[in-house]
Amino acid sequence: MQRKIDSVRDYLDENPQIRQIMSLVMVLALGVIFVVWAIATYSWGGFFVRISKGLVDGLALSMLLFLMVSGFFLIFGLCDVINFAHGAFFMLGGFLGLEIYLGTEAVLLDPALPFSSYFTANPFTMSVLAFIVGALGATVVMALIGGGIEFFTVRRLYGNAVAQILLTVGFMYVITQIAEIVWGSSVVTYFISPSSQIGYFFITGIIDFGGPLKFETYRIFLIFLGLTVAAAMFVVFRKTRVGLQIQAGIEDSEMVEILGTDIKKLFTLVFMLGAGLAGLSGAVLVPWIGANTGHGLTYLIFAFVIVVVGGAHYGRFEGTFFGALIVGLAMKLTAYFIPFLENIIVFIIMAIILIVKPGGLTGT
């Protein structure tokens, strides 16, 4: 029996097209079974509404995960550091974005300032402006924190994988404990003071297509934000000098250094960029789900799954996008039809993909 299994495995290794066809047939078969079951359970109308909402929520979560994981990928790909503190950066970015949002809101509504009457009369504009300041502020602060951690600690441990893991795990626990001391362990949202209720309309605005088909505008915003950042990063990595240096460094950092690039500065820049993206994604998560000290570990696990599923560990940046797309859509579509499988489905999909294509979607 083992000999037959080995012969089948060897045949599939020699004929990757057959393996891909088998995987496509498997996915299509599972999809047909799922659609038939869902229609039989919810009727055509209920199925269409759930699918539509699942797709929108799934795309929103996918773009949010992409923002976070792209930073993780950059640090891992160029610096060869598995940054276990990345989830903590993400979590801390959420709390910082929240605090900066509330602080900006308080300033804009301060009666002592001449423009306060305008923002009092235009709460939507005020909430959007405060949110933008909060998200950008969290991005900048986390970029500085990430750069400082790389410059003062990680830089001395390149080439020592065990020490890097211990160091970044230590930072993860320290940052998490500090956050619990400052904000507590319960979920914190934007709605913690009377003035922040003004932001409620901005966060829960609805696009109504009639009947039960309604979508929250914030979900649509997350989709456009993620696509915009993805397009910007693609242009930066393909068209700019620094981007090409980073891309080349991911392929062969030693050769890039030989050609005259200051690799230490490049490593610091990448750490700042990665931590900044984590801070941005954490800040834009809060209006949707809230800030919680437990988010760091949860989303770090998702980051590992996305990197493996997408094949990003082979240095393929597009792997982070496709991996995030699969994980986000799978989780939210499952949540609308089989809720108890929402957090399990990603690991099932990861197992199937690794069996069919061990290198991930874009790996080799």
C-alpha cells in the first residue's frame, strides 16, 4: 500500500498540471455541494443575501488582513526575521488610533477654538477628520516604535534565529501587558464618551439596496483602502529605487549590499514600514470590531496562515494578497452559513492547499 502511495505521489510531482487539475476539480466539487446545501437550507433569496453580505464582509476582512500581513511579509522577507511582535504592533496600533481619534475629536469640539462651531454643526466631517488623524498618527507612532526596536535590539541578532524569536516573543508579551495595564483586557470601542457618539454615524452608515440587502459603508471603505494600499505598494516595489532595492534584498540581501546599498538602513526602513502597516491596520480595525489586547495573538496566527497559504514565504509579495483574500472570504462566507466553523475553516483550507501545492499558491 505504501509503495502505491509513493508511486502516486511521484507521478503527481512529475506532472504538476495533473495536481492542479485535481485541486480545481476538488474545489469545484466542494463549491457545488456547498451551493446546493445552502440553497436547500435558505432558499434562493436568503442564499443571495447571505452570499452578498459574506462577500462584502469577506473582502473587507481580506483587505484588513492584507494591510497587516504585508508588513509581516516585508520584515520576514528582507530581514529574515520572524517577527512574533507583529501582532502586538497591530493591537497597539488599534489602541493608539483610538486615543488619537478621541483626542482629535476633543480638540475639534473645544469651544475655546474658533472652528469648533463648524465641527459641532458638521459631526460627520468632524468624525472623518478625527479618524484620518487617528489612523495616520497610529501609523507614524508604530513606524517609529518598529524602527527603534530594530535599531537598538534586532540589529544585533541578525543570523541568530533562536535569539530573534525569543526577543520578538518577549516584545509581544511586554507590549501586551503594557496595553492591559493601560486599557484593560476587555474590548474598547469608539463609543466610550458622549462626544464619541458623533462618530457612530460615520462608522455605521448604510448603503441600502432595498429589503434585507444592506451594506455598511465602513466595509466598503476598508475594501477601497486595502486595494489602494496594494496598488501603491505594487508601484513602489516595481517603479521606485527604494522599492526595487527592497525587492532585490528579499531575493538576495548579500548581493544588494555588495552592490553598494546600505543594508542596515534598508532593514531599519523595512521594519518601520512593516510596523507602520501593522499600526494602520490596527487603527482601521477598531471602528469595526473594537480594540482588544487579545487581537495581537489572534491576528498573528492569521498572518502565519496567510503567508503559508499564499506562498509569501518564498518571497512572493502577491502571495500575501491572494492568501489574505482566501482567508478573509473563507472566514466571512463560513460565518454566514456555518458560524461554528468560522475560525476553523482557514486551517482546513491551509491543509488542503499544502497537500495539493506544498509551496502555497504562488510558491515553488
